[in-house]
Amino acid sequence: MDAIDKYAIIVAGGSGSRMGSKIPKQFLQLGSKPILMHTLHAFAEAEELKELIVVLPKEFHNYWRELCHQFDFTESHLLVEGGETRFHSVRNGLCMIAGESGLVAVHDAVRPFVGADLLHKCFHTAWEHGSGVAAVQLKDSIRMRKPSGDSTAMNRTDFMTVQTPQVFRINVLKEAFRQKYIPEFTDDATVVEKAGFPIVLVEGHYRNIKITTPEDIELAEKWLMNKHI
Amino acid sequence: MDAIDKYAIIVAGGSGSRMGSKIPKQFLQLGSKPILMHTLHAFAEAEELKELIVVLPKEFHNYWRELCHQFDFTESHLLVEGGETRFHSVRNGLCMIAGESGLVAVHDAVRPFVGADLLHKCFHTAWEHGSGVAAVQLKDSIRMRKPSGDSTAMNRTDFMTVQTPQVFRINVLKEAFRQKYIPEFTDDATVVEKAGFPIVLVEGHYRNIKITTPEDIELAEKWLMNKHI
């Protein structure tokens, strides 16, 4: 797999509203540096990437450049303007990739604990099957809500919680992103599935959390103290 | 609601295997005392209970009594023998409740962060509708696994992750637990639903975690330091 061109698109569209913070969560400092820098570092360490693409809302580009200067962050990356939704942001990132061959990983900026093993597995699975999407077993029972107000039990082993990285063959992801946007496109796997390609899941890990709430950042700080990243 | 008899059954059946620990997780020390003591304390503080019932595997009864002595734990409770599965454990606890009137909360021993507000809400909903089951919105996208090996996207807003407390009218829960056990009975709501009663969900909170993995206990310790319990 060493000869294959590998790209990564890191999507940082979050506005930070769920953190109760004015700073979007990808910029919150975790240990010695902002979360997004941890994530980029994890990717750069794990894989030889042809290009590391960061998609950020336009209004934060200067802020990000200042942060890079302030924290002396030198990991090479390409900064791209975010879109109206995650779909549009990923598509903007994808536009920066020339040609149709190779693999591309799409990853949430706020999942700094991705880990090299998981990233390798996703790339490998995508190379073999066209897609490799990190997902973990549900820990808790789930119920489906009914319009009547009550709810019905579901078999939790039938379901997986989707994470990122989501890796695809570039030709597959490009074809998928030529579709017209619909609100059901909440992640990249949904877009690719809608285009008719199979989605193959890769066993992720529970540590690969999406930092969304103040509880998450507390946990992340704790892990960092224990030098997990 | 003050005149209604209220009971709680705290189920501690875990063997601790997922914690990589020989001590079942309900006995792991969190701050100044074992997790189970935090949970019992939360219940005793929040509600005027007629009886607080603790279901534990028989082989840990003496160990628990020693812990109570060692930690000078004086919260009044009734110790009951656990069964082969969670279903059998809850049924053992239920057997200790005389009569058919009033409400009973079933709760995981390893959810010490339950909080008085959520417990009140579950009791109140069960009083009005027969059941009040804590549940939270899924944070991540989920996919359903297909026998072919690939997977299909689901609309996550249709699903809720079930927590405890799960509160029921005693007559409802007793009737439900007269059913023959089937492996699909992974929680009490499933048993009650199978008996033909509606399950009404109550908005839980993300802090009400089930301490299952080493990551969970790290987070719980962090919260404890910040005096959340």
C-alpha cells in the first residue's frame, strides 16, 4: 500500500455552541495546544500523506493562522474554506485533490485520539473494499421512538455507532459527492451509500471520542495528563 | 406524590471483566468510597424511599458487608441475592416488595451520577403513565449491519440510548416479571414492553454514565474532583 497516494480531509465546521463556549471546539486548548493541532499531528505521524487538507469556516482562517504562529505549529497542511454543511465542507476539501486514484480519509477535527492503528485499518479496508469506516458497538440498549410517544426496543447488536476516520477510494468519494445535497447526508458514509457503493465498517475504539461537551474535554484532559496523546 | 410508596432496586451484577479488574466495578473506589455507596447515597438523598434494595451476587455479600463496615457506611438498605441474569436479579429484588401499589425504580449500581432531578422526573412520569425510563439522544450517527457484511445508515433522531433509572408502577413491573425469561430481556423496559405496557421515555443526561471501562472511571474521578457528586 506504500505506493498509493493517500490524502486526508480534516473537517472542522463546529461552531462550539454545545460546549457553552464562544471559541469553536476545534480551537480549544488541550494540554499544550489546540485540539485541531493534536488531530493534525496524529495524522501526520501515522501516515505518509500526499496532502493534509483542513476545512475551516472562512471567518476562522486568520484566527487559525495566528494560532499556528503562536503555538509554533509547522505541520504542513492546506487550508480550505468550509461550506454551509458538513457535506459542502467535505466537497470543498475534495475539490483540492487532483485525479481519481488513491485513497482519502475524512476525519472530524475534534477526534484527536484517532490513533495510528485505526487509521491504518481504515486505509487498508478502503483499499480492498472501496470504503473503511470506523464504528463501535453500542454500549447501551437503544429504543426507537414511535409517533404515539412511547417507544420500542431494538436489538443493539444490530447497530454500530459511526465514528471517523471514514476512508474511501478517491474515485468513489468524488462520484458520491457529485450528488445533489440532501439533509440526510450527515456523514460521508451516508453520501457514498446513497451513490450505490457498499459501506464496510472497521472496528473503531471507544477512546476515539468526538469532543462535543464539557464532559468530553474533561476526559480528554485527563487522558492527556496520562500521556495517551 | 408524597403519599405514594417508593422503592428502589439497585442492580449490581457486574463481574468487572470489562474493567480489566478482578474487583467487580460496583466495588471500585471512586474518591472516598466504592461506586455502589455513591449510588445508594444519591438515591437516599433524592427520595424518601420505603425500601432501598441492593441486589448482589451471593459470593460478594460478605465482601460488601465488610466494605460497609470499613467505610462506615450506614445508609439503610436490604441486601438480596443476585440471579443468573439481570432479569433474574431484578425479579429477586422485586420479590422483596409486598403488595401491588406504589412505584419502583430499577437502577444500575454503576451509575452514581444519576442526580435527584432525573430520578424525580422518572418517578413522576411513571406515576402518570406507568413507566418512566431515562434515555438520551444518540450523539453519533448509527448504521445497521447487514448479513452481507456491509451496512446501512439509520436516522439517529429516531433512536434513544436507554439509561437507568427505569421507574414503573409496581403492579406493572410485577406483572411483567411473571413472564418466562428470554435472552432479549436486556433491560427492564424490554420486559415491561413485552408484557404489553407502553414505555415512556424521560430525557436523561449524558453525565449519568454507566461506569464500564477504565476510561469511564477516569472521567468519574475527574468529576468527583470537581465535586459533581
